[in-house]
Amino acid sequence: MYVIKVPLGVRSYTISIGNQLLARLGQECKRLYLGQHCAVITDRNVAARYGEVAVESLKACGFEPTLITVPAGETAKSLKMVASCYDQLAEHRLERKSFVVALGGGVVGDLAGFVAATYSRGIDFVQVPTTLLAQVDSSVGGKVGINLKAGKNLVGAFYQPRFVLCDLDTLETLPVREYRAGLAEIIKYGIIHDVELFKRLEQAMPKLLQRDPDTLSSVVARCCQIKAGVVGQDETESGLRAILNFGHTIGHALEAVSGYGKLLHGEAIAIGQVFAARLSAELLGFPARDVERVAAVFEKVGLPTHIKLNPAQREKLFEAMRHDKKVSEGVIRFVLVNKIGQVSFGQAVPLDLVEKVLAAPPVQAASTEQSAGANAAHSVLRAPHSAF
Amino acid sequence: MYVIKVPLGVRSYTISIGNQLLARLGQECKRLYLGQHCAVITDRNVAARYGEVAVESLKACGFEPTLITVPAGETAKSLKMVASCYDQLAEHRLERKSFVVALGGGVVGDLAGFVAATYSRGIDFVQVPTTLLAQVDSSVGGKVGINLKAGKNLVGAFYQPRFVLCDLDTLETLPVREYRAGLAEIIKYGIIHDVELFKRLEQAMPKLLQRDPDTLSSVVARCCQIKAGVVGQDETESGLRAILNFGHTIGHALEAVSGYGKLLHGEAIAIGQVFAARLSAELLGFPARDVERVAAVFEKVGLPTHIKLNPAQREKLFEAMRHDKKVSEGVIRFVLVNKIGQVSFGQAVPLDLVEKVLAAPPVQAASTEQSAGANAAHSVLRAPHSAF
């Protein structure tokens, strides 16, 4: 088991990554002296598989849990669903010492976290992410929120969990498309902060796609470690944390244009990362060869790297981008990549360049065999160049 | 003009109390380098009187304000109204560097503050309280929130404003019933923390009721100073801050039972404070004579000190109390008064005593002429026994 600390002063917490952790949920809550009444918020699919284990674990440790089930999918991140959760928490007499467990993927974590952040002016909450994407990204760092018609995550808070429990066993039942979408965030960590992780992914992708336990646990742990380091330095995204949005400016806009849920978040940001790499080639001299390497890794996973838009869709995309929270006073800013493992945030990008790259044909991905210098044996957890 | 600091580290801010301050709103926002786009959230009554001054002041300083008007009254503190505000902020392209101005009473401040706390994961906000209650209480300290059917303020956050502007001129047009309700919070500060303030109120109430500018400004400033001191020591109500809830446990329940808005908050907590004083007499030996003095001050203002309930209402009241956030694991806890100027929070009160006092006849209020030792000339701003 890996245990990673997110260093945030009095709000510090740990992420545990390993197998058979779900059954230890109750014990972990007890260790932190959480209140007696609690709600496990989950979606219908996850409830069927893991709801009972979670609830029984809590009961066995003396807690009084209630199970709140929301529909699966991005549409659950709505004010309507928030209102329904509030009512159920009140009905089950949750009060300020009570807590919420988010059991599920990113949607459940974002929704349940927002409910916890605002119910009774904020009650404790615990993240039990059951998808790869949630384990390496959304469950860590305290970003919680819901969508408005006008944009994704337009409403939310920075609200840290008391702890995160990543039970890798829950990934066994994850549909292959969702698993692959999670790998898009993993590749992101390589590009933004860790060239050794990126090289390892170029080599070890077959093992990761097979969900090999050792590869999976060390890679998930490394990603959490990188995210914890970034969040520890910039909790509320006043600067550095923006690097985690690499690929997300176009990614979020694509999700909005395609209708939330049609394109998975991981699929949208795979396209977004390749797009950002191409902008980086134009603006920062990021090598064309490395643009191809980036595209190649996503292709190995089976993720999209390009999207063809008609003029109407393109206009809709621009409209959506203008509502992105990273748009400040009308200027579109991107996270761009200088070299693999190092990015710069807040880069102003001219609109006509965005349009030009959107209209360009897809990148021809490099075959990985040609990407020299990769060393799969090098442990990503001991990357010597890494600041955290 | 009085300027009082709320000491909260990086979230510290000032409360300015004086005349003709509203027209300086834009300058104050500029001084803090707030973003260009902003929304002034207000209610219909306040919009008619002060909306234009606020908007013009902002425009004159280069800001781009939009005016959002909500219905007057407690019913505006709803999720539905929050959703409507979100949509209007998105429509007017407010983003993370934008800000919200809450222009109005406690309802507007709570609603607009909650919207600001959650829009785009939290944007800047400014409190411009225009009622006495909001100036001495709700605009200071960062409690924001809305009501659920299950209870008042069940949803909310601790979210501090960037500054508070109390323009005493806005009190001139305040209806007398609302003005009196605000005095209930002012009396509270005397009871919980400042016997000299209490004595001054016993003496100077006629002047306060006439809205005498000097009396009003020094009393409002003293209340803000007390509140700032308490909040500075305990921002999120893990302990001391609970003393500010003196009279609120029964008060909130009465509001819920009577239907929000029928009984003004100040009226409900006037009854609640006398009720808490009576419980204190039973449990802490608080002198019967002082229970009478407490009742007498509220009566001087013209506030209710007692409510007669039928058995059905009493049951409803108990049900409402059980949903109060100050209820922890089923035990009803009150803030009780040891002596005027000193209270204890978290006092467990047996349910049968609550019932007994609820059924008892009203307190016979003491006439103020008999309350010896009061010294109206003593400045409440220099109360020598005060820690803040």
C-alpha cells in the first residue's frame, strides 16, 4: 500500500492506494473520530457493486450510514441533484458533526464534495474514488462542484476531504472505455511534470492496459504524489495549480459542445492535450517530434487525438471556451508545454491560432519504437529530477 | 467614521461605519484591485432606493456592474434564487476575478454571499448592509447561506467578504419594525460580552430609537468590534463563536414554526434571548432580577419577549429545534448567561426544562428606573473590562 500526504497545514490529509481498502473504510473513519451519522453518496452502478461493502464497513465500526443513490453520468452534477441530496441529509438528521462519503467516480466525488462543502456550512467528507480518473485526479485536491447550462464546474468550492481511499480492486469492474479515459490524466502528469513517467508510459502501456496490479499501483501513486505536491503549493489555483489544467481548456469546451457525457472527460482532454502540444509547437518551439510522441501515447491507449468540427460546431466551441474559468477579462489562456515534463501556465494564445490549429489535419503519431531513450525499468517513484 | 478590522490573517478585512459611504463603493473596490466585471445583488425595495447610487459609483471607477434584483424577504434565501443568480452571473460573463456586491439586509447578504462563495469556486464579494441587523451582525464574519424546508441556514459556507461598508444613511429609510428588530442583536452584544454596553442601552434607548447619529454610530461600531473580536478568534464556530448564537436556538425554531418572514429574525431572537435568560436562571443561578432587566430592555424597544404556543405549535417547535445546527448527536445545547456581559456556550439543557419554561407565563419586566448602576455617559467604545 502507498500512503501519500497532501500537505495543507491543518487541512492536510492522506491518500491511501492499494487493494482491499474499501472494507477498511469504517476503521479509517473511526481513526479520525468522525461523527456518528453519515451518508454514502454513490451512483446506481457503483451502489450495486460496492454500496453494501461500504455501508457494512461503516456499521461495523459503530457509524449510522444512509445510502444516497444518484443517477450515473455527468448529468448528476446538477443543482437539482444537489437539492435532492440536501433533503436526504436533512431527513436522515445529518448535522454539523456528521460526514459524507463520496463513493464513485469523478461525478460522484464532485457532487458529494459540493454537498458536503455547503451542507450545514461544511461537514467532513471522505473520498472513495472507484474509477481510474477519480483516483489519480478528481478525488485529490479539493475541487468540488457542479455544472450549469452555461458551463462545466461553473459552481463549486475548494473543499478538502479528510482522507482519500483508492481501492485498486474497484478498477477491476471498470468498463474499458472509462479505464482508458482515466489514462488520459495519467499521461498528463508525465507531460506536465515527469518525463520519466512519460517514458515509462510509452513503454509500459500494454501492462497498464492489462491493469497489471504492480504497474497500476506505482503509477497511480506517482500521479497522486505529483498532484499532492502541486496542490500543497497552490491550493486555490492562484498560480502553479493551473498546470493541472493542461489540455482542459479545449477539453472542457469539447465536452460542452458535444453535450456532457457523450465524450468522456478523459477523451476530451486527450484531444485537448494534443491540441495544446500543437499550440506549444507554434508558440514555444515545442519540437514537432514530441508533438508526435504525445499523440502516439494517446493512440496506444486507444484515445482520440483529434476532432473534426463543422463551422457551426467550431463557433459553439469558441462560445463555450469563452465561459471557461481560465478565461480572464476576455483573453484565452492556455497551459503550454516547453518540453515533455515541463509546462508554463497562463500563456496567452491568439484566437486566430486556435482557429488555425482546430482546422488543421490530425497529427501523424510517432511510433513508440522510434522514441529513443525511454527506460521502462526506471522507477517513476524515484524520478531524480522531481521536486515532489 | 469608524474603521474596524476583522483579524483573519490573509482573509482580514475592514468594516467602515459612517455616513455617505455608499457613494464611495467604487473607490473602495478600486483600492483593493477587484476585477472589472461585477454584479450588485439586491432586493426590490433596496434597488429602488440605493441601486443606482451603487451602480453609478462602480461605473465611475471603471467597473462594469450588472444589477440583479431578488424579491424582498426571507423566501429569497432559496436554492431557486441561488440558481437564478448563477444564471445571471454566467449571462453577464462574470468569471473568477469578478466580484459580487451584496447591497441590502441580512437576506441579501446571506444569499449573495453564498452565490459568491460557490460561483466559479468562489469569487470576491463585498458587503454593503443597509439594515441595522445586517450592519451589526450578518454582514460581518462570513456566515453565508440559504434555507431548506427542513431548516434555516441548513446550507451555507464560511466565506469572508473583502470589505464591509456600513452607510448609516441607509438606515434613515428603514421601516420602524425592521429597525427595532435590529436592536435585538445590539442588545445581544451587551448581554454576551459587554455589561457597559447593556447599561448604556438601558439608558440611551430613546436616543437610539430616534436614530440619533452619534449614538447610532458608536453603538454600531462597538457591536462590530465585539463581533470582529469573536470571529477573529474562532472563524468557523468550533467554540467561542457560538456565543453569538445567544437566543438563536429558540429564535430560529420560532421562525421556522411561524413560517419564515412572519416573525422577523430580530423579533424571534428577542423572545429567544429572554427564554435563554430564564433557562439560565434555572440552571446557572442567573439572578431573577437580571432576567427582568433583560426583558425590560426588549420591551423598551417594543420587541416581543414571550410567545404563547398551543400544544401543536409546541410540538412543531421541538421538531424544528431538533434540526438546529447547534443540536449535536441529539442533545439540545444552549448559550446561557452567567451574568450580564458573560455567557457560556454548549450548555446541555434537559428537554423537560425547555418545555416547562415554554409553558410558563411571561416575565414581568423590570422598569429601567430601578436598574441601578447604569451609566449612560460611559463610552461603550472604551469599556475597560473588554478583551476586544
